[in-house]
Amino acid sequence: MSAKNPIRDLLAAPLPSDWTIEELAEQLLATIASQPGEGATDLLVDAAISTDRQTQRILRPLLACLAAKSAAEAGRGIPPNLYGGLLCFKRTSPDGPIWILADFENRPGNVRIAFHRTGSPPENSQSAAGDLSPDNPIAPAGSPSVAR
């Protein structure tokens, strides 16, 4: 995987015959969590600029899966917004617990996600993970934005 964007490398890698979108989503989160250093990953994946056909094909279902996973981890029974908003995941890294924040858009013609890895929880992590609407203003300072 390249040091520049390991997510692109992961999505472009050959998939095993028995792969599932849920396993790929968890592998993607583990890849981000394993990156060294605070704030080391401000990573963007945009279907419009990706030249890899596999990435273009799997990105929309992957984003929907990540939205459902974030809503489930928030544990508040709020249905996920599969088409855009903020996501929050807590994972373990070599440096201890980290939060993976993401801002995504999942609509035909506009499919992208920006990830940010941080060692501190968002200011209001319950709200950020539970309200996945594009109008949710809760995001830590310096978190990535995706133009809408």
C-alpha cells in the first residue's frame, strides 16, 4: 500500500472470491486506524477522480455500509442517512484508542468520502455519530470537509 493513500490501494486490490462489503468496510477502518501519528490521515476518496474501475464500482455500497455501521455503533436507534453526512468510529490503534471521522456524499455523480483520524473524541461524539444528516454542524476543528 502506498504511503500517500492506503485507502485507494485497499479498494483497488484484488478482492477474494468470498468478500463481503461489511468485511471490506471493517478492513478500511482498520487500515486507517493502523496509520501512524495524530492527524496522519486526512484521506479523500472520490469516485470522480478515481481511475480504478473496481473502486468506482464498490464505493457507493461501501459508503452506505459505513453509514449503517456508524449509526449502529452510535447505538441510538437512529436510521442511517445512506446518502451523506458525518460518520464517527472508535477503533484501537498501535497508539491507543482513536476516532475516525468522515464526511461523505453518496449520490449519483457525487460519490466521495474524506476521513480524518484523531486521538481525541469529537466535541459531541454521540451527536456526530447519531445524526448523519448533511446539516449536522458537529465536527471537530480541522476535520475534513467534502464540498457539496
